[in-house]
Amino acid sequence: MTSSAEEVDAEDVKLITLARGARERAGARTGVAVRDETGRTYAGADADFPSGSVGAATIVLGQAWISGARALEAMVIVNSDDTSHEFGLVADIANAHTYVLLCALDGTVLQRLSAQALPGLNGHR
């Protein structure tokens, strides 16, 4: 794994590793990992069922929410199609300090976004 011009800290490297591993194990397009306000981490990948699909972000944010997380520190999205990202549920758990790292399949950080910069979240919270 390499980083972009902006170096990532050890906790973010852990999230990138978790997201990549989840994506690879599932053979999915997308892997997501998040860290909540207490430092707990959750990871998952897209789930493709015969009758439909559930996105990785929906799965992981759901795991965090039902485990009691009410604030999100960071989210990592590792995606083979960098034009498609799920941000809808992030608004329910993000705060002013939440950031998202968009990563290539090899873990390279392509972009770092604040929660306020996410599509559809402007003005929420």
C-alpha cells in the first residue's frame, strides 16, 4: 500500500487494510471500513444476493449503528469503480470532524474528504 502526497496515520492504514481485506474476501467491487468515536472499527463489502444488492457502506454503517456508535471519526472506501460511492447514511452518523478516504484497490489514498464536502451532505448537521 502506498499513500498519496498526504501521509496517513497508523489508524487510517488499519482501516485501509480492513476495507481492502473485506473487498478481496468477498470478491466485491467495494470494501468499506469505519472507525467510531470510541475507536471501534467495522468493515464489510458489497453483498450481491440473487434478488438484489446491499452496498458496503450500508452494511458497515448499519453494523456501527446497531453496536451503539453515534459518531463517526473516519471512513475508508476502497473501490474498483471510483465514480460510485454511497454517502447517504453517513449524514446520520457523521460530525464536523468526520473524514472519508477514497482509495484505489492497492490502498493508495486518492482523495480525503471532510463530511461537509460529501455529495448530498452539505447543510446536514
